[in-house]
Amino acid sequence: MHNATLHNFIENEFPFHLLLGVRVDHLGEDCVRLFIPYKDQLIGHAKRSMIHGGVISSLVDICGGFAVWTHCKPEDHIATITLSVDYLRPAKAFDLYAEAKIRLLGNKVGNAHVVVWSAGNRETHIAEGRGVYNIKRG
């Protein structure tokens, strides 16, 4: 799928992405970087001011899936087979970034590794994840 088309697809064609506010930072072959701008609705517990783990796992899944999708045609479909997320530290109230790189890509299955960090602190990972995605060729 062409990068401009994929960029628009990621940001505008999924109601859940719109709810989270998912934005594209970089689209490249074998690497996708997305971010979710901070908003108060992402907080899991008001007194702690930490972003909910479900937001983080969603970002891992979305980013990993689209890293695989960079090698697909518009008529292809992908679906998550397995998603594993290691939460390394709390996510404070900042924009969240995720970068996914393809580890293995076959005709029917793709595997991506994803790292998540807060804006301004790329070297300190909040979470790491791995996703395995089924590819159904159109």
C-alpha cells in the first residue's frame, strides 16, 4: 500500500484510532512509528495521572499490525494472532510514541517487535511488545 494512502488509512479510517487520536510519525519499509497525543481521557486512574495500560497495548497492536501491513496490498487483510506486552514503567501524562519493526514476514504470517516511550524520552521505554499477525491475501 502506498505510504500516503496508508497514512490516511491509519489516521482516518478506523473509529478506534480516531477515539485514541492515533497519528503517523513515520512510515517506512519494515518500520512504522505512531503516536497518540496526550489527553485527559487516556488516564487510567485520576489520582495517579498515569496513562491506562489498555492505551499502551492498543498502540503496540496498531503499530505492529501496520508495520506488517506496509508489505500488503490494499485488498489484503491482517488480524492479530498473538499480542504480548511487557509494561516496564508507568506512562506519565505525555504523548506516547511507538515504533514497530518487522522481525519475520512470510506469505501468511508477520511478526513485529514494538517499543513504546513518552515524548521527549525515547531512550526510556515504557513498554515493549511483540505481535504476530495473520495475513489474508486478497
